Amino acid sequence: MPEGKYQYTAQQIEQLRRDLTNQSATSQVNRMISNSAASLTCGPDCQKARYSEELKRKFLDAQANVNTAPEKLNAAAKEYYTYTQGTNGYNRYLSGQVSSEAKDITTTATSTFSSASNNLLSLTKTYTELNSTYTNTIDLYKKYLIENSSLEERINGISTDTVTSDRKSFYEGQGLDNLNNWYIFLKWIYIFLIIVYVFGMILVGSNYSFLTRVLILLAFIIYPFVIVFVISLLYEGLLRFLSLFPKNAYMTAV
């Protein structure tokens, strides 16, 4: 292979350099022409408006993603408001944000305080009602204690009276049974004596006439029926007789 087939002369290398330089210059010229064309088609106000719109779009995107990138929102807001309204505009934006946050905090705090106040009033009312119910329950409990104590005393008294009455009734019944037995015993003796008297009046002689003995028999027969009234009259007469005597003042006082 010949040695100089792929070698360039100094003139050829210089020509290549010139061509490259011309191409770079052409590119720069084209860019300048494009910028010039853009400047001619959109003036400074248009370009400012376009840049403002771009900054606003970034600011709105940052607002939409504030939960994930809050620092990005602050940077976008600062860049947008500083470019469009200056430092004072950005300060007004910050002041509005602070006022809005303060208003939100105030609204939340007011709502929380109002809710807590309503809950406190409700709890106070409930406590007052429960305290009143508790007081009434204690008073009612004390009243029932007194009534139960009184009823217990009455029941004990009734039980004592009942036991006493039962014992008294038992003893009275026992006494009545004894009296009734004696009454039956004496009645049969009395009947037996009348029968003996009748047989004796008929079979045995006597100095009394028959009429007298019949009258005596009738007296014996009616004796049980009149003796009670006779004794009652005698007892009342004795009491009236005793009442005629002066009473013992010492015994009366006792």
C-alpha cells in the first residue's frame, strides 16, 4: 500500500479548517437570525408576558403539588411574583399567605373552642342533673331508712302483741275449757240432785206438804236461770253501797 495515500497536504488541512470555521459562523449567524426573527415577531412586552406565563404555569404546578414539594411552591411563588410584581409584590403575596393561614388557624381555633365550650356546657348540665339525681336519691334513701325503721318497730310491736295475744288467748281458752269442764261437772251433779229429790219426794215421806215440795222442786229447776241475774243485781247494789262511803285520797292519788 503506498505510504502517502491517506495523507493530506498542508493546503488541504488549512482548507478544511476554513470550511469548519465558516460552518460555525454560519450556525451562529443562523441562531442570531432566529433570535432576531423572534425579537421582531415578539417584542420585549410579549417576551415578558410569555416568561410570566411560564413562571405562572410553574407556580400553579407547584401549588398543585404543594403536599409533596412545599419548597418548590415557595421557590416558584418567589420567582413568579418577584419577576411580575417585584419584591413588594412578593411581600404582598407572603402577607396574604400569612393572613390566610392566620384566618384559617383562627377559624379552626374558634370552631374548636366553640365545640369544646358546647361540650363543656353539656357536661356541666349533665353533671348538674346527675348531682341533683344523686342528692334526691340520698334523701329518698334516708327517708326509706326512717320509714323502714318505723315499720320494723311496728312489725316487732305487732309480733310482740300477737305473741302476747296468742299466749293470753291460749291461757284464756285454757281457763274457759277448765270452767266449761267444771260447769259440765256441776251441771250433772245438779241434775243428779234434782233426780234424787224427785225420787225422794215421791218415795220418802216428809213433814212438808206435796205442794210445798213441788214449789221447792220448781225453785231448784229455775235456779240456774235466775241466779246470774240475782248475782248481777247484788254486785251492782254492793258497788252503789260502797260508793256512798268517802274515798281514800291516798289510794286515789296512787
